[in-house]
Amino acid sequence: LRGADEIRSMLRERLGIGSGEMTGDGKFSLIEVECIGACGSAPAMMIDDHLHENLDPAHLAEILESVED
């Protein structure tokens, strides 16, 4: 949906994990879900309790940089 395949690929590459896996440091897990209640603002992802909507590659990179530190 709306670029989700590209976002998924970027997450897999950047984190070095596949769906259902966790990074070696335990900081990130990648879980694909059918719906997180953001149909009108897809693609979207949750990090902790924060919903990130209308993702594109540049926005995703910014988000990951802010949480990887």
C-alpha cells in the first residue's frame, strides 16, 4: 500500500533483519501487520508508542537516525 514495499525493504536492509526477527542488540524488532489503524496515512509504522505516518524513504531515514543513537 502506497509505497509500503519500499519502506519494508529499507527497514530490512538498514536493520539487517527480516520480518519476525530482532536486531542483535535487542533494540529493534520488525513485525509486519495487516492494519494499525492508519489506512488513510499509509505507509505507517510504530516505534514504541509513537505512530509514524505517511512514510517515504527520506522520512524513514530521519526517523531511524533519531532512534538509533
